[in-house]
Amino acid sequence: MSDIKKKKVKMLTYGCQMNFSDAERMTGELARIGYEETEDMNEADLIMINTCAVRETAEDKVYGKIGEIKGLKRQNPNLILGITGCMAQKEGEKLIKRAPHIDFVLGTNKIQQVVATVQALENEEARHIVDTAINEAEMPEDMAINRKTALSAWIPIMYGCNNFCTYCIVPYVRGRERSRLPEDIIAEIKEVVAQGFKEVTLLGQNVNSYGKDHKKATFAELLAMVDDIEGIERVRYMTSHPKDLSDEVIEVIKNSKHICTHFHLPVQYGSDNMLKRMNRVYTVAKYKETVRKIREAIPDCSLTTDLIVGFPGETEEDFQQLMEFIAEIRYDAAYTFIYSKRSGTPAAEMPDQIDDECKHQRLNRLMELQNKISLEINQSLEGKIMEVMVEGPSQNNEAVWSGRTSSNKLVLWNHGEEKIGDLINVRITQPQTWVLKGERV
Ligand code: SAH
Ligand code: SF4
Ligand code: F3S
């Protein structure tokens, strides 16, 4: 290794955990040809923007960054700029037309090409490289991984999405569903446990359809296998599509020792009319039935969701139904989004697009209701002793540490002797909307 000149890569990642996982694999591979990671764009020899296309705001941020880097390239003509991720897949060649200082564009199924691409540019074999082909038979196995997290390791279990919700760009930029082999997943988890990780998060756009392609294991079977891995403390997974969350999955979680008691079950909307237009496949009644089963099996679980307001054709009546639904289900937390038009998706062509002011008003009304519910649920935890996995110092105060409960609640307490990764008990003394403050017992 000593004859390899050390170079620096700055990796900027936007979007979901799958993108963060892809980034760990790309920087892992780049380390093999001498690239060390840096946080400072100014000292980088290679800058990569690993992009998200799920909403327009995500894309705007990336265009902003691309513009910023133009000046750096003037100062350092050898600097290489690459765009990867979902916008790279979606825009391809067009990115370079718009910003010719971009050197390469690699699509979502090409992360394993990163080393060959960077080397070709270093050796001046090409001026620009664009590769956005999706060959679904190819999965990024056997890549080196430069894990960035300390506590919880990201483990992709499947790639792509087959659901084509009418608002969503993901199926177009991530290709069809394909599941990794159970043995490859288990081997990766054993490896991270041996490295000291106590928690894993299994990743996929719809983990409940895991294994429907290769039929080597269902998601329920995979969860049971992961739960049995020696040394694992906590298992999380995302995202779980309500349409095919099976009774077996609920049963496995109920009987497991390590699978977290947190269900993130994005409903997106609370009226049948809208669910149908969104192509979510389930009805409000079916969703409620799933929630009932979960809460019956695992009474102290937490439940969170994603919601979209301002989808085309949303009437005041639909919105009222959504508010009533939220009041009835009582989520622990909800990630609320304003509908963002994605060209190429069916919803972009639908009539009755909602104007911005109305979208914002509905978002505010929804958030107000949800925040009230989140606070009430958290207040009911006052005085309870909860098991927390220690994550480290909190954002604003070195002396106050944070961690999470199995139900994924963020807990803060005054730091004593505990170390990162410890499981400790905290008595909740000051519950708030987003965090629970407490004391170690
Ligand atoms: N596969 C996951 C979601 C991935 S995208 C699932 O089905 O649950 C994460 C969230 O972004 C979605 O749950 C949805 O709420 C939101 N989202 C997706 N497309 C959107 C759009 N066009 N506008 C606004 N929000 C969107
Ligand atoms: Fe998008 Fe729907 Fe697929 Fe989730 S399930 S990624 S929302 S198309
Ligand atoms: Fe964004 Fe792609 Fe993830 S569009 S949310 S980075 S799959």
C-alpha cells in the first residue's frame, strides 16, 4: 500500500439510508485505491455527490452544491467531481449538459463501477463518463465497506421497488425489486457483530416483499435468522409497506429477543379515495386491522408513519378524513411531506394539482395535531424506566448524552460512566414532543 499516493475524497450523501449504505460501499472501494475520506471539500481530490430525487427540494440542494464546486474546480483543475444516486440515475447525461464541470455520472446500479470510473478519469482515458444502465441481475456484492456509523450498521437486504405509488420516483430510479441471498446477509451481519456493532438496520424500499423473487426465505424467516445471530442486541428494519406486512412477521417479532418494538408503517394518507389514487393498494380499514394486530401482539410498541399532503385532487373532505384517522390511530410520530410533483410519474399528470398555499396550510394543521398527540403519548411515559442503548454526546451539550429505546424514542440524560453501545436504564422525568429527558437509574 505504501507506494500508493494518499488522496482525499469528500462524499456528500442526501436522501435515505439506502443512499448512506451505498456511500459506505463506494468509499470502501475507493479506499482500496488510496482515497481517504475528508470532511473538507477544499482539500479533496475527488468530490462525490450521492443524490436523492424523491422531492424537488432534494434536487435543488444538489444543484446548489454542484454550483458551489465550480469554483473549487477552477482552483484545482485535477479535482474530480462525480454524481451518483437517484438524481444521477434520473438525469444521466443531462447533468453534464447543464454543468460541464461534472466528470462522471453513475446510476444507482453502478456503485461497483466507482473505482474503474475514477481510475479512467485519473488516467485521462476519458473526459466524461456516464453510466446509468440498470442490469437487475447485478448486485453490489463483495464490495469493501467503510462504515460511518458506530452503533448501528446498515445492511441492505433488497434493492429496487415494484410498487409504483403514483407520486413516487423511486421505482424509476432504483429498478425492479431484487433480494440479496439470505446467506450473504447473514454473513455480513456476523461480520459487523464481530467488528463490535450491536445493532443492525435491514434496508429495503419494501422489506415485506423480501425473498419474493428468489424464494430462499421470506422476510419473517430472515428476521428470525437475524434474531438468532450471536452477539446481536437490536435489529431494526425499514421500510415496511403496509400492504404485505404478514401475520408471520408480527409473530416472529413478538417471539423475538432482539427485534425492536418500533413499527414504521407509512400510511401516506387516511382516506380510501386518496389511497386508491396513490396506488397504495390497501384500504383504511385494512391498514387499521394491521395496526390492531400489531398492537395486540406487541402492546408497548411504538408506531410511526409517513404522510403526504397536497396530493392532486385532495379535497377538504379527504383532509378531514386524514385528520380523523390520525386522531384515531395516534402515531408516536409522523414524517409529514408536502407532495412534490415528479415528472414521469402518473400523479404529475393528474388534474387538480393543489396550490402551494393550501398545501402549506394543510401541512401545518396536520403537524399541529400530530405534535399534540406525540407529546401526549410521551407524557404518558413519565416516571417509566426504559432501556436505552447509549449513542454518545447529544447535539447541543457534551455533558448530556443521548440514546434510543427499542421503540426508537430519543432519550437524553446527564452523562456519568456509561460508554457508547452500553444498554442502560433511564427513568423518564421530562417527556417532550421529540425527546424524553430522564435520569440514569
Ligand atoms: N419505500 C418507502 C418510502 C421511500 S420514500 C415506503 O413506501 O414507505 C420516503 C417517503 O417520501 C415516502 O414514504 C413518502 O411519504 C415520501 N414521498 C415519496 N415521494 C414523494 C413525493 N413525490 N412528494 C412528497 N413526498 C414523497
Ligand atoms: Fe415509492 Fe411506493 Fe416504492 Fe415506497 S413503495 S419507494 S413510496 S413506490
Ligand atoms: Fe431518495 Fe433515492 Fe432514497 S430518491 S429517498 S435516495 S431511494
